[in-house]
Amino acid sequence: MGFKGRNFVDLADFNRDELRAILDKAHELKRKQRNGEPHEILKGKSLAMIFMKSSTRTRVSFEVGMTQLGGHALYLQPSGTQLGRGETIADTAKVLSRYCDVIMARVFGHSEVVELAEHATVPVINGLSDFNHPCQIMADMMTIEEHKGKLEGLKIAYVGDSNNVSNSIMQGCTIMGMDVSIGSPKGYTPSEEIIKKADSLNKTHQTTLEIVNDPAAAVKGADVIYTDTFFSMGQEKSKEKEDALMPFQVNRTLVGKANDNVIVMHCLPAHRDEEIESVVMDGKHSVVFDQAENRLHAQKGIMALIV
Ligand code: CP
Ligand code: NVA
């Protein structure tokens, strides 16, 4: 499978076998790390990490992951680099490619990470854009496999604001053979663009995509319930949006409407008692901290294959 040198910007750029290979590598590296087996397969390699937005998980898991693989990571922000003083993304991509072996970027507009990938001569990994969050969904699918033993044939219900995370769920989970249900209030449903992309993936993979304005309908028969913040980074808060999304809160009543052994997921950071009831986040169905841990292993899997 030709992985070396490829960008990891959008899950739809990969087929099922390729995502499978990344997941297998991630599980393997997790086992090795747990058993204390050395796996310094990127010794001497450097990762440049550009963060245009805040991060806890992405920053720490990429940096620690690269260290565990034997390499080194650099944390770069607009303030403190020439990006903040107007040096272009294209020029930054060309320069970083002369020093580093891989670039990870967290950006606002998706076009920024696409532009970076166009001009870099080393692989570029998308660490979240306003459009998608592919690394997150790799960690999530790894987590689902650990708890459910499989992906194919399961139903995932994403409930809340349609955003970068739900967009990547609509792509990644579909490619891996899961049925996806999105429960969002009117005005906060997925864009036509992503629905079109997901529809074409559904045809290929014989899966279903359902978009409903009723949280109970979304979680009916679900094996996985997923939610995320009402307001993503860069979005302005509004009372109107909060009022629309509050009935979509993942709480005990909603969880009771899914399958008995449903797992509850959240990419974090969570706003307790807003999009998710605090007792649900700490309750027996929740796997949110496994997800957070698996960012480390999934991203090590991605880097091990593309660098
Ligand atoms: N889930 C996630 O990407 O978290 P951070 O914003 O902390 O990186
Ligand atoms: N949708 C959230 C995800 C954070 C990891 C955001 O973009 O802020």
C-alpha cells in the first residue's frame, strides 16, 4: 500500500483498506507502548506543529507520540513565528519542508491546510480545520473497535451541532462500514457539501446516512452516541444557538433510548452540563478518556505510515 509521503488531510482521500492499515498500526503501537517494547521507527525525524488555534490533546499527543517514535516535535504558533507577521502559508510550507520530515497544522479555514499541503514537499497532517478533524475520528474508530470489537455494521449517532467532528464522522465511519445518524436542530444540520460527499461514500460502502431533527430518533438502535461542543473554536456564542441545541443534550434520558450497551463519546474539551450531562460523561457508558488516549496511538500510526 503506497503510504509514504502522502498527506493526511481528509479521510475521504483514503479507502477502507488504507484506513484499516492505519488502525492496525495504531493498535500495534499501543500494544508495544503498553508492553514497554521499543518502537523508535522515526528516529532522527522532526515534526513541525503549527497551531493557529488552542489545543491540549492534539498538541500533547503529537509531541509525545513523536518522542515515543524516536523523533522530535516543534510547537509553532503565529505569535513567535513569521506567520503572525504575514509570511505566506506557501512560503512557510516550503521552508519547513527543508528542515522537517512532516508537518501537522491546526487551522481555521480548511483551504489553509490544503494550501500548506500543496506547497510542502513533506507530508502534511490536518490537526483540525473548520471543515474536518480526521485524526480525531481515527482515534475514535480505534476506541470503538476496542469496546465493540468491530466497526462494520454498527450505528453511530452524532447528536448536537453539525461541525468539523461530525463531518469527519460522516466520512470515516462510513468508509469503515458504519451507519451514521445525525441528530441536529434545524439550522445546525450538515452542509450540502458534506452530505453530497457522504452520499457518494454510502453508495460505495452500502451504508446509510440519516439526518433528523429529533435526538431520540437519532439514537434509536445506536451502538455509539457522540457529541461535541455547541460552539466550535472561532464561532461566536449566541443564545439562539444554545437554546436550539439544549434539547439535544446527551443526558441520561437520551442514553436510555439507545441500545443497552451503547458507548458515549465526546472528542473533548467538553462543556459539562451543556452538550453532555456531567453524570453521563463520568458514567458507565462513557469512553471519552479512552478516546483522548487513543489520539496518541492513532497519530503514531498515521506518522509511522506516511513519514
Ligand atoms: N479533541 C481535540 O482535538 O482536543 P484539543 O483541542 O485539546 O486538541
Ligand atoms: N468542534 C470543536 C472540536 C474541538 C476539538 C472545535 O472545532 O472547537
